[in-house]
Amino acid sequence: MVNKVYSLENDTNTNKLTNSENLFKIFHQNIRGLKSKVEELSNSLFPDYPNIMCLTKHHLKDYKIDNLPIDQFKLGCKFCRHEFKNGGGVYFCS
């Protein structure tokens, strides 16, 4: 799992990506199956949690997402495929 968090610097002259700790942070991961990776994901983000976490291709059903034990985050929205196998997206806020 790759864990790299970038933030958009609030400088209208440069708008460059930086690794500053005091800025708004968004984390995105194509997780390819979240069920067995929750603990690894939490450990890789600790202690510098992003403000928003987006996970795609989670492969979970609606009811399983509602009960995910991801500390430091609350569910923002979710999308699950109903016609095809796997896929989906889930978004969390700190």
C-alpha cells in the first residue's frame, strides 16, 4: 500500500503541492478490497491523518460499509455496485 499525502499550498502565486503538516489533506487509495485491509490502512495513516479519505474499488456491500471500524473518520458518502461484482467508492471525513 502506498501512503503519500499531498496538500495544495494556499498561495495564489504558486499553487504547488507540498507535504506541510498544517494544510488541508486528502488521501486517495484504490484499495482493491477493503475488508482485510482496515487495520493496515489505519496503521499506515497514523499519526498524520488526512482531513478527507477516498477509497475506491472497496468491493463491499452497503451494510458492510456502514459498520467499518475506521477510527478517526466518519462516513461521508458511499457508492456500491449492485449489478456487477466489486468496484465502488467510499469517502470519509475526519
